Amino acid sequence: MPRYLTLIRIDEQARENWEPDPGFEQRMGALFQEITQAGVMLETAGLTPSSQGTRVSWADGKVGYTDGPFTETKEVVGGYAILQCKDTAEALEWTRRFLQTHPAGWQVEAEVRQIEEMPEPPK
């Protein structure tokens, strides 16, 4: 079955003012339990703020480093999930359900992309 990477994008400045509603943790916990029991969730995690990160770039034959925060970027990756689904439609359905667990006032975006599987190396 194909695997999908879901990148959760957030506006870090807006995140500072987010207050979860009383049922948020319960809704998220129930969804995570369901998706794990369905054998779909392979891995998930939130990420530390971009102020604790470093971007590494390659240009003109040189490696560059930029320490966060990345103020020129409005949205950053705030978390990820790796799902194993029968098809893209199923991956999108789980992602829709994940986004809908969040309070209505939050702005969260998810990018869903199939992982390109590498062929087995010859033995």
C-alpha cells in the first residue's frame, strides 16, 4: 500500500494566540486512536518552533545555513504524519478529519503527498 506524507503548515505568529477549546484534546485523541487502530498511522509528530531550527541550502556549489526564526516565511511546517493508505482519496479523508478536529478559529493547512518508494537494491 502506498505511503503518504502529510505536512501540517501553520502561521507561527498566529499560533501564539491559539486557545484550544474544551473538547480539542479529546477529539484529537479519539481520531489518533481510530487512525492507529485502522493501521493507517505509521508516524506523527509536532515540530519545535522555527526559532529553534536551521535551514540548510545548496546554491552555486556552496552550503549555506540560516538560523530561525524564518520571519520571511508566513507559514512553516508545524508537524507531519506518515500514513499508509489504499489510495490518495483515503489519505485525503483522514487529513480532512484531522483538520476538522481543530477549533474553527485556527488556520491550519495540510499538504498531502505520496511518498515515492525506492526500488529494492540488488542483492
